[in-house]
Amino acid sequence: MSEIAQPRPRFVWAMGLCEATYGFAFAAILVTMPQVMAAHGVGQPVIASVTALATAASLGSFIVAPALDTMISRRAWTLGLGVLVAVLVTVLLAIPPASVVVAPLMAIAALGLVMFSVSLGGWLGAALPKDLDDTIATWFTMGNAGGFGIGALCQYWLINTLSPRFGPLAVGLITLIPLAGLGLIPMPDAGPKAVRESFGTLARDLSVLVRQPVVLRIALLFAMPCAAFTLTNAFGGLGPDFHVSAATVDLANGFGATVVGMGSALLAKWCLRHVHAPLLYLGIGTLGAIFTATIIGLPHTAPVYLLAVIGENMAQSMAQVSQGAIQFGSIRKGSPLAASQFGLLGTAALLPYSYMQALDGYGYHLAGNVAGSFWMDAGVSLVGCAILLVPVLHWMRRGKLAAPDDVGPDEAAPVGEAAPAC
């Protein structure tokens, strides 16, 4: 029996930009709240510890992500989590910065935000035709980058300009705006059992999911230090090393990084028309590492600082688009475990952001200057890309880095999905 033709989804760009809620709200946790705490005399060690706690809490998303494939629809999960994080951000910015509830509230908000992103990503991956994976990955990345940049630029100003009551409320209301695009996303063709899956059956299905070769291969690819470009998170503190003023640092890492990141995402989408996503991912990692090493030999001046910020943010944005294309492409259309799979791969992708930032700092300590960070970042990334090049080429030739059309004995489908008949 032939399948009934489904209407072609429209406004895919608006669906991807729903991720701006995630980026905008995360700016409140990683940028605005630390600014508010510093302005009220909270010490830097305390600020660093609560921010690290929030980041660590977000890594636990995979543990609770399976709940997003149960009980209620993905639309309800995504909308509910979006509203929840908007409320949490509003409360976080409204309470006294030195309050004892700041740290747990930041951690809960961070976890809720990652859950929102996992729910949205799983929904998009399962609901949209697979030939739109590159497109949705591009706009998903642009939503994240654009939302974060806008939040970093305007939230602190809103809090200081408006009254103590309406400043946080304005930030919370802006967080909700991108959710208007949720109504455009089609519901995936998954039966009631997939939506209201019992937790007993879900646990059995998850045990199969985490053993799927395609999932394990992509998790390995993401967990390796190929294309994290964590130097983008360090540039805010490297101004003195390049003899750059604080105003230039803010402009380059705020407005400049946002514009460059969004433009680079569109460039990555064009590249994906000609290069498969896994190969583009490794290629960007390799070229980006070479660029990083090249910066070391240049004089530490303001123009070089701007070049480094632009180049690293450009590479990171393009890597994230190719990473997203791989992630979305691994999810089978209508998969009842889409959020669980998206959460697992997303957690794997976050790992290099943790240990590479530590390695970059260790490199700085060893060399006694910023050159050590750049050598460490470039060297480790090049080694990671070199190790994975041959396996990735082999997997690509055999089609083992994407959701299979036909599930063979070595590519078992989750129990909740029936394998196609031969």
C-alpha cells in the first residue's frame, strides 16, 4: 500500500528559530546573572562556582530526557518547558543576587533549558522529512546563537533601565516570543503508544537505543575533541593578553560574535549542499585548528584579537550546523524515542566543551601565556580529527552515520518501532 502524500512543511526557518528561547534564556544564566551578582558585590569565586554548577546540571539532561517520549505530546512538553524556563529566568533575575536559592535555581533553570532544547530537537527530527535535516540544523543553530547574542546585549540593560519588578518580567516575556513558531511544526506520525509509552517498555527500548551502532558511532564522533572551539568561551578574559580595551572585548564577543555566528551558519548550509555533514564536521575541525595555530605567530594586537574572535566563532558556528545535521539525520522519521536519542547525542556533544576548556586553561598555565592555550586547542583538535578521519570515511561509504531506511541485523531498531518488511 502506498503512503498518503503529506503536505510539504513550510516556514522551516521559523521552526528552527524556536531555539532562540534556549539561547536567550541561557544568556541570562551564563552572562546576565553573573553581571548582576558582580554588580552587587558577590565574589568572583562564588559566581564561578554557581555558573559551573548550572553547567554541570545541564549535562544530566539525558538521564531525564526519556520522560519527554512519554505521557504527553512533544508539543505539550516543548511548550510547557518553554513557559517554565521563562518563569524560572524571571524569578532568578528578580531575587536578591546573594540569596542562597540563586545556585539551585540557576541549576534547575539550566537543566530545564536543555530539556526544552532536547524536546524541540527530538520533535523536529522525528516530524520533518529527512531531506530537511540540513536546513533545520542551520536555523536551529542560528536560533541558539541569535537568541544568546541578543540576550547578552539587552538583558542587563533592561534590568538596569526598567524598575526592579518590570526588568526581569521583560526578560521573561521576551523569552516566550520564539515559542510562537511551535504551531508551525507538524506532529510526527507516531501512534498513541509512542506518546503514552509505559515506563517499563520505555526502559526496554532505551536499552536497545544506546546499543544501536549508528548512535554509538555518532556519540563517539561528538565526544572526541574535533571541533568544539572552546576558545570562544575564553576570549572575554584574554583582552589583556592582546592589549585590547574592555569595550572592544565586549563589542567583539557580543555583537560581533553573534553576527559572525549567524552568517557562518548560512555558509555552512551552503557547504552541506556539496559536502556530507560528517566530512564537513572534520574538515572544519582541521581547518579551524590550523587557523588557531596560525594566530600564535601573529603579534598580540587588537586587530589580531578581532581576527581570532571572528575566526573561532565562525568555525564553531559552522561546526555546530554540521553537528546538528548529523544529529537530526540520525533520527528516523516518526521515531518514538526521538527526544531520548537527541538528548544522548547532545550530551556527547557537550563533553568536549567541558574537558577542552580545562585543557586550554592547562595549556595557558604550562606556557605562561595565551600561546599555550592556542597550541593546546589546535594540537588536541588536530589529533582528534586525524584519529577519526579513516573510520568516518568508512562509515560514510557504508551509510552508517544516518538513520537507516532498512534496518539490518546489526542496526536494530528500538523495540517500539517495527523493522520494515523485506
